Amino acid sequence: MRPAEEGAEPGSGRYGEIVFRPGQQGEGERIDYGALAYDDVTVARLRAVGAGPGWRCLDVGAGTGTIARRLLDEAGVDSVLAVDRDVRFLAARAVPGLEVREADVTAPDFAPGRFHLVHARFVLMHLPDRERVIRTLLECVEPGGLLVLGDAVDLTSDRAPDTPYTRVMRAMWRGLRDTIGTDVTWVPSYPHLLRVSGLERVAAEIHVPPLEPGSPISRFWADTWDRSREALRATGLVDDAAVDEGIRHLSSDACADLSAGLLTAWGRRPE
């Protein structure tokens, strides 16, 4: 990981370039740990809102393709277009019904068509001009179709106990904001944003996976902190020793902290 270029605006870097580069060894495994922690609840919600046979789906920021493949295998949808700015992990795990496309949802010419379901998870929190991106995604939803958005909710508020976990997690959020503009403070406004965008039957839920020693979410955060050490140190909130202490804390029985939650919001485009 390298810091933002000298003279660049704070937060002007991009996910996958300044931090979490796909070419870095083990990055696919880090993404899969997050998938193991959150995919079950995401897939259950997508099936509950109706995803099934006959549906054409768009998965934006598809990562390693775990949601796309489960939509095909478990929900039985007809097809999934999986989009990402780097598709090396998607291309390596092709299955029937899965179309892979290298594309940027923030590009002015992003227009992949219309779909029964448009899904984006852990994407908008890392992007600038998020309300414009939501409008772009809405244009991809056919009348009667669904837009489903999921992003992280930070639970390390000022009232959370001061622990090795909360110290590193707070530094992570600030470090990611300063390097690539990540902002999770606006995520609770998802339901409102979908409603004022004209969607109907808007609803939302939050899932918080338990931080247990050796669990996928604990391993995900350990890897995430390790791969973003430079950004964490640059905040002045932690040093390498504090990051190492936080990683050890995640694998200990003393850890009784709250992971970041996944807020999922959805709504239907009027017929």
C-alpha cells in the first residue's frame, strides 16, 4: 500500500489502487473471508425479495463473485452480470449464466442495460458522489424491479469501550477516509435515499456477525488491518504495536466487541 500522491486531495485515492490492490497476494482470500461472514444474510434477503427463475441480475462490485454464483445456484436466476473494475477473481471462477464485465459504475457511460435485480454491497461507501451513483443504479432497474444496497455501519461510537479492537477500527475508518474517501456515516440514510428516489416498499435491516476467535469476520478484519497499516499509522491514532495488539485481541477470548454491521436497504421501482 502506498500513500496518496503528494499534493493530491485527501481521500482522492481509489479502492484497489491505494489500498487493497487485487494483485496483492492473498487479496482474493481476504475478500472471501468477508463473503463467508455476510453472504448468507445477503443471499437470504435477495431470495426473500423475490430473486428466482426468470430474473436477470446485475451485481456491481462483484469481488470474487460469491453472491453472483449463489444467485445462480441457489436462487435459480436466469443470469447475472457481474461488474467490477478488476475482474481477475471473477474470470477465474466462471460458471454457466455468469457474465463478467470490467466496468466502472462511476463512469459517465456506465449503462449495462435493465435488470430485475440490481445489487451492490460494500461499494458505495468507497465512492464519491454517492447519490449520483444511486441514480445511475436506478437507471439499471427495470420497472417493477428491485434495487438492493448494502454497506457497513460503524459500531465503534464514542460510547463503545476502549479496547484494542475499537482503537484499531476507529483508526481504520479514518485512514480509509483520508486515503480513498471511504465514508460510512451516511449509510443509515440509505432507506431515505431510496424512498426520495421514487422507490416503493422500501425497507432495511442490519446484520452484525459475532467476533469469535478464528471466525471469518475476525480473520477478515485482521487481514484488512494488516493490509492497510500505512493508512492506519498515518492517522496518528495507532502504531504497528497497536495494530498487532488489535489483531491478537481478535483471536482471543477477551474480545467482546461489535463488528461493523451490514446495513441492507431495498426498494422496488414502480411499474
